[in-house]
Amino acid sequence: MGRGQIVAVLQVGGEFSTDDDGRMSYYGGEAHAMHVKSDWTFKMFKHEISSTLNNLKLDSYVFKYFLPRNDKTLISISNDKDLRRMVDFHAESETTYIYVMKKADNRLKSLIPVSGTPAGSALVVATPDGYKRQKICASWENAITGVGQVFEGSKEFRDALHKYAIAHRFHYRFVKNDSSRVTAECTDEGCAWRIHASKSHAKEFAIKKVSGTHTCESETIKSHRLASQKWVASVIKEKIRDSPNYRPRDIANDLHREYGLSLNYSQAWRGKAIAQKELYSSHEEACNQLPWFCQRIVETNPGSVATLEALEDSKFRFFVAFHASLHGFEHGCRPLLFLDVISVRSNKHWKLLAATSVDGEGDIFPVALSVVDDESQENWHWFLEQLKASLPALGEVTFISNGKNGLWDKVSLLFPNSHHGYHVNYFVEEYKKQLDDSWSEEVKDTMVEHLKKAIYSCKVDEFNQYVELIKAESDKLAEWLLETKPERWSDAFFKGSRLGQYTCNVSETIAEWIPSRYELSVVQLVDTIRCNLMEMMYTRRESSNAWAEVLTPSANQKLQEQMNKALTLNVVCSTGNDGNSHVFEVCDDSVNVVNINTWECTCRKWQLSGIPCSHAIAVFDRTERCPLDYCDKCFTTEYYRLTYAMSINPIPDVLVPTVAGDLSHGAALHLSPILTRRQVGRPKEKPADPRIAIKRAVRCSRCKGYGHNKATCKVPITA
């Protein structure tokens, strides 16, 4: 296989099954072959798949693959980085299998029709589930065998009767129905079928009498009486667990195809609601699980920190930091922590407080998080206390936040040796609020651009230049800007070490991890994040194993850009008197002084980014030194691998409730859920992409101006 591309086998329309040892097997469906090149974007990748599969529309599909020698975990492909990693992982493989799966059916067993298949030929999957309807009928036809059949109780008999009625496609009604006896008869007037079961002297629940045979079977049961809400919930529960976005319309279609039952939309929706309620335990039960969950986190991930604190009014605070995250931050990440609050769309009465770092590639690295009821000063103070206790050997670190809720004071109090600056995105948004509404969009964009250049200015002179430009337009805006303390947001004054990282998108990332269609308990919420963290760390660790350079790919690219710039620079002389001086002057548009010993340049780009600037590289070329030796260690491949050296272990029994008496540290702790009042009626869901009305601009046909027409034009007519 040529360098930079792999052969991919697209698997569509089949199913996965899991063996006892956790290995996953794929069978059935269709297979297509294609090439995947390393320089492709994710968009190009999707386009090639679409053309290979007869122009299949891929908006509702996802793409997954197995890592080499690992058939237990499916890895997702959702962006350019994921695609490049897949090509790198399989560079030595002859073929790579890519599974095209529908989002709604992205579960262990899924049947995906292939768009473009001729109408006369159905996609045949040679699997046991392919004949699910036939198998159900074959097994449920004998759910009731006759007189003398014994059941554990009346409930088990009613369940068997229900299956029997579905298999034989008839309706029944109860004549008598209690815990000791059940009598049912067919609802068809011309059918004499009747059954009676009751407790015997041996306290066994057995069938005592069956009268008549059925003469009323129909091909399809059009009534909804057999498809009760609870029965529908029991059938679709496992599908809901694997595919939370399972739509009521799909539920109705599946039940019609597999069971011969016809449901309308509202019946399927109610069944789904009951299944979700049964799957995702109540808040009270989940909150009572928190002490057990803390204990299980520490047991399965030794070295982790999990703290639970009960408050008044049935409130609580929950903090967790996994050992793999703490180790990765201390040994490989940049000395940088972003403090963010994350709103959980499906759990509006909870907030997530997060401390997030950045690795050598510029990707987010969550270190710790806390579940609280609101973003208050007390909760932030408690979170920072737990963070400090989790990182006892924390050295000089830079915090980035929005500064709200007393964070300026809290951080300096608990971390006196740290630096604290503004999150650039938040600061820019606050700046936009100060802009004059009477300004045109062009002027506003220019003012925002001046601010960004002031933020990234390395020298005080550059900063003052852009502030003067802002002041020339508005004295009030320039005054507000200086009152916000430039030492908290401008590189010209900031004392901390951001190493070129000004923003962090952890809120968007974690929000994507958390399902928005239903409400999770705290235990399920945290465990969902843990699962995604576990996959993220594993994927990045495997990706870094293919790197052969000293620096990470992104850092190596930045260094190469500076090396290209250094080719045109001239090292004038050494400013020292002896020949061993480490201070040099470099000329471009101005004269910059480089000190090799202190890793400093008067342009300040080296100090701010952690990557040698072009002036320093010119000196290295002159003195025959290697630029790689003068890059910050967090940008090296070695430190990147240390970041992801540890793994987060699963908590297999996370949904199993535990008796409070078994807890050594939380036996007396009893928590209640945060009570919220449910709104009347069905919950309203906002559309993902609200419609935007775009109005056509009115243009005058006489003066060609905008905002008026010919009748209202006030421009004087010229002769």
C-alpha cells in the first residue's frame, strides 16, 4: 500500500454481537472497498463514502472502527483529527474495516438499510435476529401449553398470556383478575376460547381449565390493547439504553415489523417515557447512591479523589478527580488551568464546575469537576479547596477564568503563587457589550480587531498603539478597557505563562458527551463523562505511539514556521566582550536581543509561546545549537505520552444500588434530590436549528441607495 493511504472496507447493514469475553463480531450486511488518504479532511472522507454507497445521505450516520488487535472497543470518527489518527493506526495494516451505522441505531445490534438499494430487493442479513418475528412467534406460540402448566405467580401467568395472545394475534379480556385467580376470554363474539388459572393446594399457580380453540386470528393486530405502555417499555428498554435518540416513530415501525402490532405516535411516546423512567433511576435513589459511588471510584481507580458533602435543604456538593487526570496534569500538561462552569441541558438544576488543562497538542485535558446546585462563591471556594487538596505538590500555575463569583480573590487566596487571567473569549464578549449601538457593523468589527491585537501584543508599545486607536473612536471605551486591568488579559503585562493558549472549549466538549434528550442522575452523569474521558485518553495515547518526532505535531509545525522566518535574519554580533557570550543581537525590521541562557528575546514571543522565536533560531544557526533543546518540555512527545500514560478504569457495577450500612465513610449520610416542580404538559423541545427569517434589503431604483424606495427618496434630482 502506498504511503499516506490505506484500503478501507465499508461494512453496511449488518449487526454486532458480543462474545462472553467482550469481543465484538460483525456479520451480515454489505461490503464495499475504497481508499482513505491521510491528507483527506473529514468532509472529503464522508463524500467518498457517500459516492461509494450509491450517494447515500450520511447526515444521520456515524462511522466507527476497531484499533489494531482490539475488537472490544469501537472508536468513532467525527472530525479531521479522528480521521488522521485512524490512518496512522492502520498504516501497517493491509485493510481497515469501517462500520457505517445509523445514529438512531448506533447500538450493539442494529439493522441499517442501504440507501439506493432497488425497491424489489430487500437487504438480507443472514443472522438469527433477521428472523426475529418468526422466532418470536415460534417461542411465544407455546407460552401457554394447556391444563396443568405451572407458573411462579399470577404476574408470570399474565405475562405468558400476553405473549401467547401476540403470537396468535387475538385480543382477550379479564373476567377475574387478582393475586389468587385469573380468568380470561377472547373478545371476539364468535370465539369460545377461555382460560382459567388459580392457586392450588400446593400454593402453585397453575392452569386449571382451557375451553375452546381460536378462530379469530388476524394477520395484524390493529388495536392497541395488547401493546400497553408498560409492555412497550419492557420491549424497547434495552434499545433505549443503547440509543437514547430512539424516536417514537421508529418504535412504532419496529413493533409493527417485529410483533405485528400497530401503534400510533402517542402510544409509542408514552412507552418510551416509561422505559426511560425505569432505566434512569429516580433522583432520590441516585442521590442515595453517591456515597457508594465515591467509594467505588476510589476502589476501581486508586489514587483518585471523590468527595461528597451534604448541605442544608437536601442539597449537596460532589467533587471527583481521577488519578489518571491528576497524574497527567502534574507530569505532562501545560501549567495552566481553565476554570469553567458547564450547564447541563438535561439537568437544569445542576451545574458542573470544571478545572481543565491543555496538553502539548493544544487539546483539552479535564483535571477535576464538581456537581453543584448553582455557581455561587461558596461552591467555587469549596471546589478550589478540593482541587488544592488533590494536587498537594502543585507548583506555579496559571489560572484562566471569567473572574465572576469572587474568583479573583478565591484563587489568589488558595493559590498565592499562581497567576490569574481572563478567558479571552469571555473578555471579548464583554467588550462587545460596551460598543456603541449607533456604530456600523464595520466599525464594530474594526474595534474588536483592535482589542484582539492589544490582547496579543507582546510589547507595551504595541499595546499602547492599539489602545490609542480605540481611544480615537471612543474615550469611554478606552477608559473601560484600562479599568479592567490589562495585566489580566494582555500579553504585554500578564505575568503568568499561557504558552499561547488563550481559550478552552471544555464546555462544548462535555456538553456533547452528555445526552440532552433525557435527564441523568448525578451518578450516571459523572459516569458518562468518565466513559468519554477513558476513551479520549486511550485514543490519544495510541495516537502518540506513532509519533517519531521530538515535538508534538502541532509544536513541530510552529517551530518549522519560525525556522523559515529565521532564514532571512542576520545575527549582527555578540554584545559581550568575550567570545563565550550568550547574548546576541539579531536584525530584521528592528534590533532584538537574544539571551540563550535565560531563554529570552526582547520581542518576547519566545517567553510567551514556549517555542523559540525566529530571532532565537537565527542565533542557534549561528552557534550551531539545536532549537529542539530550547522548546518548553510540555511540547515534547515524551511529556505528551506522560500526560496519557495512566488509564481511567471502568466502574462495572455503577448502576447497582448499595446498602448504606456497607459504607464505612457514608453510612449515616442520607441525601434527597434537589426538588424541582415539573411543568404542566409535555416538555417543549426547541428545534436544533431555529428558523431565521432573512429579509430582502430595500433598494432605491433612482439613487441606488439602501433603506428606502423611489417614492420616499430624499436625494435631490440632479440636472
